[in-house]
Amino acid sequence: MSEPDSLHSQEKEIPRDVSPSPAREAESQNAPAKSEFTPRALLALAGCFSVTFCSVGFINAFGVFQEYYGQTILHDKSASTISWIGSFNLFCLFGGMMIAGMLEYKYGPTILMVIGSLLSVFGIFMTSLGKEYYQLFLAQGLVLGVGICLVLMPAFVNITYHFRASRGVAMGIVVSGSSLGGVIWPIALHRLIGEVGFGWAVRIAAFMMMPLYGLAVSFVRRPESLVLPPRAKPDFSFLKNPAILFLSAGMFFVYLGLFSPYFYITSWTVSLGLDANMAFYMISIMNAASLFGRVVPGLAADKMGPFNVMISIVAISGVIATCWTKATSIPGIVVFSLAYGFSSGGVMSLQGPCAVAPVQPAQYGVAMGSVMTILSVAGLIGTPITGQLLGAYGFLGVSLFSGLAMLIGAIMTLIARMFLAKGLFVK
């Protein structure tokens, strides 16, 4: 959404054709800086954290579903076919971001978050009843994906309303909820499936989400001082900016390979004949590491610039992914999971700050939505491609594809950064 200059003003209306006088600007600059962590902002932060815990955190547990479906309900389907459920979920999540952003601008966060929460819980309940591939695809892939999109975009946008100077840290805290969810949901689902069966395990997860979504709907509010001008026709002139174009291309390649270790680390561990129970904990270990990977890069980005940090973590993630199949023991896989989880964790928290860095505040929403729309295509085809590679070349093919895709993404993101400012170490 656009982020007008009146975002943190205490006035209710600011004429758009009047600029502050130099004396007024000097007075503002000399005034003590007010903390952005107001009670209203902290409540929004807590609500958005709950959203990512229930939404993206649950998506991060898809490796449990991938392995369970392959062994039981969908045992006659290939890994690539099953992965379309998770990848279509990502496609709906990112592909609908621009539309959801426009709706949030017009109607505010509450109505969208209510609808998104209801759709998400309904999709999970329907997943618990699924017995056929098409049923699981519609429930978990389509309905849950659309629901998460509608509840997640208002959360992301409202964090940008509340935080400017601390935006990287705030976004890192919000997105870390997905990492915490990625730790808890796989363990909970695996244990519950063994004790009460798949259906009730998934339904219990839905019941657990209901009060958390309720808190999120109650807590996420725009700043009281926020005054948004009437929405003009979306300005897509930023698409001529080469920094945005190369960033979009770079993030496309990053997302082609980013989620493969999250989706297949359990299957890799099981394929080695190692402890099956420990295999399901690998997703949680990876997400536990990404919890710190969400926050630490955000702190660094506020000091060093989001592009510089993004390039570093993507390149490191690509190198680690190419070493995936060298981890052939439980300790080795744990080390791989920790390393990859930490390095890849900051991608989601920094993609927003990177997307808005090259554009004007009025273009924030459409710029972020455009980049995420491109990411949706990569999210849709990335994991099925690696599923096909798994069948043809084994996990080595998956490892090399994921790693090389992210390394290409890092190079393109570096080119985008060079269009913003010359020099390798410029913020």
C-alpha cells in the first residue's frame, strides 16, 4: 500500500499541494525522535506475529504432509504430483498479494483478515476430511492459500504503516512467527497423527489457530494518525526501473530453489534409512534456525541496507543447498538444517524492504505486490520441478538445482543493487 508523508503526523488532514516550510522541517528534525514502538504498534506487531505463526508457519510444515501423503493417502502419486498441493498454496499466497493489497487500502485490514481467517480454518478442516488428490488440492492448495493471502497481506502492510526507521527489525519479528510455527506445527502434527490419526490431528491444528486469528483481527489496526489520500490509478512507472526488474528476476530464481530443502528434508532423511521419528524433527530444526535468520538479517539491514544483506544470505543459502547430499548422518543433517534454516530465513523478511527501496512511497503497495506476483510463479513451479528431478536424478539433482537457482538469484539481485548505487559497499 502507499505510505504517505502524513503517516506519523498527528494532524488529521494535510493538504497535498502544500509542502512543509524549511523552518518547519528544521524544527521537526531537531525535535526528539519519538519511539515507533507505541502500544498500538506493539499490539499490531503481536497480531501480525500470530498471523505468520498460523499461516506461513503452517505452510512450512508441508514436508510432514508431503511424507504422510506419499506413504498413505496418495501412495500411488509421485513426489512431484504431491508437491503441487504445496506449490499451488504458495502460488495463491503470493499471486493474490496485489489484489489483497488494493482491497486493504480501500477497506482496511479488519474485514480482509476476518474473511482470510475463516477461509484458512475452513481449508484446514476440509483437508482433514480429504481422501482423494483433488480434494486435498482444493482444500489445502486453493482454499487455504487464498485464505492465507487475505490474512497475511494486511498484516505486512500495517507493519509498514507503524514502522519506518525500525522497519527491518519489525518485519523480522513478524516473519519470525512463521519460523516458530515451522518449529511447532511439524512436531505437533507428527505426534498427533501417531496418537489420534491424520483427520483429528489436522482438526486440532485448526482449533488451535482459531483464538490466535481472533487476537490478530483484534490487534491489527492502522495508526490513529494515519490519513490515506483517495487512491489514484496505480502507478506502474516503476516497472521501467532496472533495479526492480533485476530484483524481480533475482527473486524468481531464489524462489525456484528456496523451499526444496523445507519440503524434502524429511524424505531425504527417511531415504537414508535413518531414525524415522528424527526425520520429522528436521523441519522443526530448520525452522528453529530460521527464527534467528528472520530477525538478525533485519537488524543488519537497518544498518547495512536490505539489498546488501539479501545478496549475502541468498548466496550463502545457495552454497549450502549444493552441499545438501553430503549430509548423510543424523548429526550431519542437523548441521545442514541449522545452517540452511538460518541463512535462508531472512529472504522473506527482506523481500519487502528490497521491493520498496527503489520506488516512491506512493508506489510501495504496487511494487511489493508486483514482486510477489512474480514470486508466485516461481513458488508454483519450483517444487514440482525439483520433484521431477528427484525422480530422474535423485536428491543430488534437487540439491544442485536449488543451489544453482539461488546463486543465479544472488547475482541478479547484486545487479539490481548496482543500479541503485554504484560501489559494492554502499548502503
